[in-house]
Amino acid sequence: MLKYISVQIYTSLEKQKKTFIPLSTKKVSLYVCGITPYDTTHLGHAFLYMVFDVVKRYFEYLKYDVDYTQNVTDVDDDLLARAKKNKVDWKQLGEMWTKKFLNDLIALNISSPTNYIKATDSITEIIEIISHLQTRGFAYDVEGTLYFDVTKFGKYGDLSSYSNEEMIVLSRERGADPDDPNKRNKLDFILWQKSVDDEPSWDSPWGKGRPGWHIECSAMIHKTLGLQIDIHGGGFDLIYPHHESEIAQSESFTGKNPFVGYWMHAGMLRYRKEKMSKSLGNLILVEDLLFKNSQNAIRWMLLSHHYRYEWEYFDHMIGDSQIAVDTIFRATESSLHFEDNVKLLEEFEMHMNDDFNTPDVLSMLNNVAPDPKNSTTVKKIMKTLGFVVP
């Protein structure tokens, strides 16, 4: 850590860059929304988790202790629907795809989080939070299904900045039912839902049921990281309704404001002019890319795009990235050890402290790698970014 020590992070709530000030000196608490394990790992997943792998690695480079939690949403409508369609046990399906996902991340040299936790491991905490919300008047019970009353939380909508009408449309598109007759308000969301006969269920004060989507992340954060955290990450599409609802239920439960210091959202990855998604089937699979390309080439390709912006994948990108990585490694083959180039490390930190500007870092490496005297420093920077350096 050299001259540039002030990290600026764009936070989606304030919609501006802010100087990073952690809750605890020299410690960073980081939570990133994980997968719902009902299908394979695609390049969009790789982009998201590589972004936060780099965030974690960079804070460690700055000598912070990073406490990083990532979750698995292992009980969810999509997972249960896929298990029913495939006529397989929902637990086995989730475990199979979770294992495949973790193997893909290992193959990409994405480091493990401090805590990797399943939603089903947090049922006790989920029930505790919902009970507290009900006692304080934020939640209401309709025949064993508990809803959060958004009218009791005046800041609902601040993160997304959507109007009520826009949120109603999006909630319908993203799995909620604004026309549910049991809701007091169209935007109220489920905290605990009564299970039907062929669904998994747990005992609760309201009868047998299972957790809603949003409450799972609040409980896992509470269990592993505490009442407030420094950074919460995820894809841009999670801002509403997922993260909006997380804020409402977490701050209503804890009384702590803000629940999250810095909201970081990664841009969507597109392919063939559409968002890359399981539902559309326009996927570039990580295992397919790894079959023909190195993990370093994939990392170079992904980090050549700034995490906050949407971008589109084209087939030539991976080949171009392999050439770029190979060129740099050829230029740094010297077995001689040179002293660190302090000015080069300062420039690296300057770019990274500007909201983790990896594209500018890679451009800088392209420019300075040909000079053999920079080889030691170039390798150090690439290791910090998670490249496997020979």
C-alpha cells in the first residue's frame, strides 16, 4: 500500500462515489448474493463473482482483513419448480449444481469466501427475524403466510428510485404476485409462506412453511457478519425487488441505519443482444470456455470491462484476451528479480481506488510490460488481480 489509500466506491443507494470508511478499522465485511442452484454456471455468473473476488483481493492487498459471506439460495420457487419438472429430489438437485458451481469457480481461480452458507442453514435466524418484525408491526399473518407491510417503511424504493407503478410491473416480472388478494398493498412481499404438501417445510410459530426469498439473505448476513455490513454486492437486476426488500426488513429488524454502507451492483452481461440468462437459454458456459481457453484469458476478458456497466459478449473477445495475457507473460519471463516500481504500483492503486477500475489497470499493464525492469511489479499486480502467474 503506497500513496493512494483513499478507496472510492460507487454506491447504488446514494448514486455516487463515496470514500470507503469501514465500520471496523482495517476490517471489511462483504456479502455477495449467491446462486440459486438449479442449472449450470454461465459467463454472467463468472463476471459477478470474479468482480467481487477482485474486490476481496484488493482490500487484502491494502492490508484489510476481509470477512466475506456468499450464500446459496437452496430453497426457492425456481429450484423447486425445476426439481418437480425433472422429477428429482430438490435437495439432490441443489447439491449437484452447487458442487458444479464451486468447481467452476475453482477452475477460474476465484478464491473462496470466508463463509459459504446455505439458506436452509439459517431457518432459526429467519424465524427470529420474522417474529421480531411481526411483534413490531412490520409483518402480518394471513393463514400461515407472513407478509412485510411496505407502508411501514418510509424509505421503500430509495435504492431503486422506481415509482410504485414501476415496482409493481417489475415485481410481477421477477416472480412476485402484486395481485395476491391476501396482500394489504401490492408491493408487500412474502417473509414466510405456507408450504403445500409436496414442498419442503419447517415448523414455525405460524405453522409449517418455508422462507421467502428476501428474508434468507437478511438472516444469513445477520448470522455470519452482524447487524450492519460495509459492502453488499450482487447483480444489477437484484436491486429491485431483492435488495430493496432486504433493506426494509433488515433495518426494521435491527433499528440500524444504514444496514449497508456501500451497495455495489455489477452490470448485466448480454449475448446475442439479450441479457445472458437461464430463462432465455442464450448462455456461454464456463466449462465450455475453459475447455479451449485458459483461466487467465477468461479473467482478462472479464476484467477488461468495468464492473458497473452492461456489456455484450462476442466470440472474438476470448481469443483476443488469450493473446493479451500470453504477450504479457512472454514479456515478463525474465528470471531476474527487479525492485518494485513504486510509481507503477501507485498508478495501479490510483486506478483501483477509483471504484475498482480494472480496465485501466489492464491497459496500463499492456503499456508497461515490455520493459523488463517492470516484470516483478507487473507480476505482483497480476497476482493481486487473481491471475495465475507462472
